[in-house]
Amino acid sequence: MLRALLRGFTGQLRRMMLVRRYRVMLALLLITSVVGMDIYQRMVVQQIPVAIVDLDNSHVSRTLRTYIAAQREVRVTGEWLESPEQARQWLIDGKIGAVVVIPASLSQNLKKGRKGEVLIGVDASNILTGKNVYKALAKAAGTVGAGVQLTTVSKMGERDDKTLARVVPIAIEENLSFNPATNYATYIAPGLVFFLLHVFVLLVAASMFLPGDRPVGPAQLLGASCAIFSVGMTLGLAFFYLLLPREAIRPVSSLPTVMVMLAIFLAVDILMASALSMAIPNRLLALEVVVVLAMLSLMLSGITWPTDLFPPPLRALAELSPFTPFARSLRMILHCPFGLGDLGGCLRSFARQTAVFVGMLIAASATRSAWAAARSKVQC
């Protein structure tokens, strides 16, 4: 038993080092992980080109232009635009991400106590840049608007200690937990690199059942699974403590907590691939199913869209992917000093998945044994 276990372990390691497709898969994992991290190297979306059409050219409009130029998300273009129609054409051509049109009546309306209006046109074809540029422009317009109100109230004779409270009765104090700098590297990079590891482990585990690669007997199969698990743990810890720190992302939780969550995630991954490979009679079809589910797991995990907004069938499918509870745990173990007791929800999800996949393995093994026995009787 022990010898067969060791033979399966060393055989799988040898295949992963010597067989070309395994080396290519490993190289692709490492390269895409580094490239994926570098995509978000700028951390935040900034310097989006914005055009300003100032038809008023008053003190208020110049102040607004100054506040807009001070926002990190935008870059005011130096070109002079003659009309809103020209700015609209620039939006269509993709030269700018937004346009601010300040009407000629802005300062006059404000002086006469009427509502001042500013038109902000945003290219929302990319919702990421669209929302960021709109937030920056709206913030600048709101700040200048509050300043105009403050000046007006002061001229009306309001006491200095009451003017600010009248203009801004509710002050907002921002406390952005887990990502105070609101940068995209902190948000997406951890999920991306561990999604790539998830895909790699699933594919290698499913490949154990292909002709020519399949270990002989349950003991060798367990040994091969342990080899995949060991490689996955090595890569996962390297991602946590070598790759992610390149973007100033480090686990706040202790090393034992990180290792336990990573180990459970990888073990359930291997169990899932094995269960699907055993349950689907056609080996190639089983591998294709594993590939499809692996590719869908990033979207199903809740990183790109909240899982509670999924249709019920997709929500149920998402809960069967080991990447879903691991993605939830990433936010906690990376940003808070949590122990395993604080990760009960994720651990319960892993436990439910383990029960499902073990049940699939038992049912598939029993079905295959019964089928083999029936065929031997027929042949006799």
C-alpha cells in the first residue's frame, strides 16, 4: 500500500516535470499570473481625457475647471472646443472619455439665485472608466457648488459659524474598509492569480484519468493526487508571499490560517476533478466538462458580480465550485487577522462540496463495479 502510494506520488511528479504538456501548463500559469498582476500595476484608473467646453468663462466656471483638473482620475485636454457638437463627436470617435459643457448662463443664474446647470457627457461603453470619470466630475461640481452656496449665504448676512452647516448640513466621513486606496490591484489581482491556480489544478487532476496517464489502482491514484496537491500548495504559498507582495498585497491573517484554507481549497479541487472524471464515462468529455466549469468559476465566484443577484440555478452551480468559498475567504485572510473560527461560512461551504463530490465518487465507483461484474457474467 505504502509502496503503491509512493509510486503514484513520484510518477505524477515525474510526469509533471518531464511531459511536455504539463511543463507548458505550468509555464502558462506562471506567465499569465505575472502578466495578470502587471495589468493592474497602475493600481487605479486615472488620467482619463476630459474636454471642457466653457461658454461662460466666469470666475465660477474657471474655478470649476481648476477643480476638475485637480482630480486624479481625469486629465483635461488642452485643445479648445468650439461647441458641444464638436465635443460629442470627440466622444463618438473615442478621443475623450467625457465632456463638461458649462453654459453661458451659469454665473448669471447663480447671481440671480436660480439653479445653475452643468452638462456632463460620459462615454459609458466601458463602465469602469465611465463610473470613475463621472464620480470625479460630479465630486468637482459638487464642491464648487457648495462653495458658491457658502459665498451666497455669507453675503446674505448669515453668521460665519452657521454658514457651513446650512450649506452642507450632513458631512460624509469615508471609511473604505479592506481597500482604502480603492485600487484595482487589491480588488482583482488576488482573485485572478488564484483562479489561474484553480484552473491549473483542475486540469492536471482531470488528466490523471486520461489513457496513458492514469495511475494503476486506488493507492497510486491517491499518491498522484498528493503530488498535485503538493505542487499546488507550493505555487499557492508562492503567490501569497512572493507574487502578491509585488503589488503591496500581503496576508494579514497568520500563516497557519492561510495554509489551512489553501490546503482545503486544493483538496476539494482535486476531489471535484476526480468525481467528475469518474462520473462521466467518456474520458475526453469528462475533461471538457472540467475545463468548462473551471473557466466559469471566476464569474460564478462573486468577484465580477454578486452571487446573490444570480438566477437561482446559477447560484446553486456557483456553490458547487471550490473557487467560490475560497474567493470569499481571500478578502478576509488578506485584509483581517482572522482565524479559522472566523471563516466558518467558507468552511461549511467546503464541507458541503466535499460531501457532494465524495457521494459522486462512491456512486460512480459502485456503478462501474456493477457494470464490470455484469459484463463478466455475460462473457462467461
